[in-house]
Amino acid sequence: MVKPCSLLTLALSVALVACTTTEPTPAVPNTRVDDGCTVATEFEPALCPLRLPEIGGVTVTRNALKSPLEKDAAVNCGAFVLTPELVRRYLDAARIVDAADAHRTLDWSPCSAAGRLSLAGGRRAEWTINQHQGGTLRMEGGAVLTLYCPSCRFKPFLWGDSTAPR
């Protein structure tokens, strides 16, 4: 005769194995790792491809913005200036990330820039990009994409433990 606690132990063991052998969860809901998404690590969220329609135009509306949350008077965002060409370069290399994962794993930046995009088909979007390679893209109609560009290691971005652009 099998004891009830032995059955419970067996059931928990099977459940544990089932939970630990599933495919990793990608950054964006309803996508899979084989859709081009990477698996999250302790230091970087899962990254999924950003597939935008062709970008018609880029407008920079604000540069060198300092977040009102940054109370340190010594923090100067004056060097964080993006041109339309730098925005295009960023968007060409940026990846989509889950907003909550980005919040937990990526460095916050008090410096940002913002602007607008015109896309093929007449669509429009608003963008923000921060100095630590993060950003958002608010598509016309309400969808908001959280972005991260780990390969954007060019001025005026900061990365890793850097304190000044390289």
C-alpha cells in the first residue's frame, strides 16, 4: 500500500519537473524564442526584434531633457543631444523588451530626448530615448513599445559602468 504523503511527494516532483523544462519566456507576449527573441538574463531583459514599417521622417522635438525625478544639481544632461540620423541609427539596432523586465534589469537614466516619426502608410509615432540606451515608441492608436539597444555603443549614449560617452 502506498502512503498518501508518498503520492503527494511524487505529484510535486512531477509538477516541478514540468515547470522547469518549459521553453524560456520571451520579452513580448505571444512571441516565442524562435521568433528571434533572446532569453532574459540576470542583467538584461529578453530582447525581441523591432519590425517597423519604413521610417519616412524623424523629428527631434526635445533634446538634453533632465528628468524632474533627478534631484542632484550636478547631473547635467546637456551633452545628450540626438539628431534625426542618430535616432534612425538607434531604431535600426533597438530591440523590444518587456517594460517590467526593463525596469528591473536596466539602468535608469535622468537624461533623454524625444520626438516624432512618420512611417510608411501614413502612420505616426512618438519616441523617447534615454542616455542609457532605453526608450519607448508610442504608436498612433495607443500601442507603446519599450525599447533597449545594447549595441548602441556610440556617442551620446552611456553604457556599462561608463560615466562619459566613449
